[in-house]
Amino acid sequence: MKKNRPGTLLRVIAEEKDAEALSELILRESTTLGVRSFSVDRKKLPREVREVETRYGKVRVKVSGEIRFQPEYDDCRRIAREKGVPIQEVYWEAMKKRN
């Protein structure tokens, strides 16, 4: 920061409707003298959740077009505990169902 003083960067991601209240909170509760704010646009892939059947049971997967296919970690962990197998084993079984 100025004159080689240490500084901390705080970023807040929030709804635009909450910007004013959050700025006031930061000014009141910190030592900062100012708050910068700006809006950003976000592009995202369409996403849907499907279930795939594996030899260990059903696993939910997040599918985004033809680009992404991601097994749900919580499902893989739960099944791994129930079946006494490594999480990675359940994960890779679900990944085989990509096609």
C-alpha cells in the first residue's frame, strides 16, 4: 500500500440490492476510509443434475452441455462409506457413465 504499509484486500460478492448496506457495514466495522464497488457480468453454462447407475448404486452428476460432467462428492462419499470402498473408486465408476 502507500509508503510500503501493509494492506488487506476484502472482496464481497453480493446482490446489487445489498451493496449500499454492505458498504456501510464495511465502513463502520473496519479501518478503511473508502469502498469501491462495481457490477460484473457472469456467463455460465446451462446445468442439470442427473443420476447415473453404477455398480455401487446411484450417483447424482452435474452435467453442463457436452463440456462438463461432475459426480456429486457427497453421493460418492456416502456410497464409499456404505460399501467400504475408496471415494475415488465410486467417483471413477460414475465418470465411466459419461458417455
